[in-house]
Amino acid sequence: MIKFFRKIRKNLLSEEKTGKYFKYAIGEIVLVVIGILIALSLNNWNTDRQNKNIRTQLLLKLDIELQSNIDRLFFLSDNYEELKENNLSLYDTLLIGITIQNAEKYLNSSTYASNTLNLRSSTYEQMKNTGMLYKLNSDSLLNAIEAYYKLCERENYYIIKINDGVVLNTNIDINKGITKAKYDYEAKGLDYALQNNAWLLNKQSEEYTQLIREFIHAIGGLYNVQFRCNRIIDESKSLKELIREGFR
């Protein structure tokens, strides 16, 4: 093709047809420009197609990541619910008074579980680091994704603070209160624990009052953490729906 154009130019020059040569030159330039534009369009089309495929794959991975978070949060929420209901039952009995018959329930009880959310965010980080997060062609989806992971980070921070608060208000001194009573029970059984921790059967004792406060703090903490878990579950489902709408 190049040899063909050269031959035409050479013939026009040799025949001294300057006017025709310039017309031909202009035409050749136009053809070159058109060719470049077509090549750029094809390249842009191919790049857009590749980016679209990458976006699709990342959004599918993000959908799986969200489902993993939902499963984790349901697991935590169910555990908190079970622990909360058990604590409420023990608390009601505690207000009436611990007896020899029900003392083992308290000595075997676990009032609180200090967990962090431990949610997945690897796909979100990948999308940020590769810049694909900002090539979604949807401001609403971008804003929703960023808001969701900020929410997860913020709620995890608050849950850590809640955990710390419950622990600070729980008797963790091994030498007194319920901690010591549980230690004695595990070491030498119920009779020894009751003999060595007479306060368990005395509602007026300082330790008994402290135990009531511990249950109140633990139950409040469980309500708070469970609320935050359920909130993220709802936001996870909303974001999954928004992602799937993009594939419709």
C-alpha cells in the first residue's frame, strides 16, 4: 500500500502536475487522519471493554465479600442474642436472690463476649488501589460503597470501645467477687465456692450489688453491639441490591 502511494506521488511529480499533486497530498493526509481516528476509536473501545470486564469481575467479588460479611454478622448477632437472653433470665433471678439450687448457673455463666467485627474488605481495597473504584460510571454506587466501608470501620471502632467499657465495669479482680467465686467453683466444686464466697447468698453484700451492676453493663453492651451488627447487615443487603441493579 505504501509503495502504491509513493508511485502515485512520483508519477505526479515527474509529470509536473503540481495542482493534482497537492490535491492528492491533501487527500492522503485526510486518509491518514481518518485512519488514526479509527485506530484511536478502536483502541478506546477495546480499553473500555477491558475496563468494563474488570469492573464486572470486581463487583461480583464485592458482592461475594458483602455476603461473607453478612454471614459473619448474622453469626455474631445470633451469639449476642443467645447470650443476651440468657443474661436477662439470670438477671431476673438475680434480683430475687441467688439460692443454693441456682447458684451454679451464675458460676457457669458467661455474661459477655468481646468480639470485633472482623469483616472482609480486600476487594474494596483492591478497587481503591487499582483506581477501578473511581471508574464505576455511577456516582451513586461509588458513594454507597465508600459510605458502607466507612460505616464498617466506624462501627468496629465503637464496638471496641463498648467492649472496653463493659470490661472496665466488670469485676476482673481474681481475688474477689464473681471472678474469685468462679475460680473456687472450678477448683473445688459448688460447696467450697459457696462456703468461701458467702456473699453469693447475701443480696445486701457489696459483691452482690457489684454482680447486679455487671449484668446491667453486660446486657446493655450486648444490646448495643447487636444493634450495630444488624445495622451493618441492613446496609450490606442494600449495597448488594444496588450492585445487582447495575447488572440488570
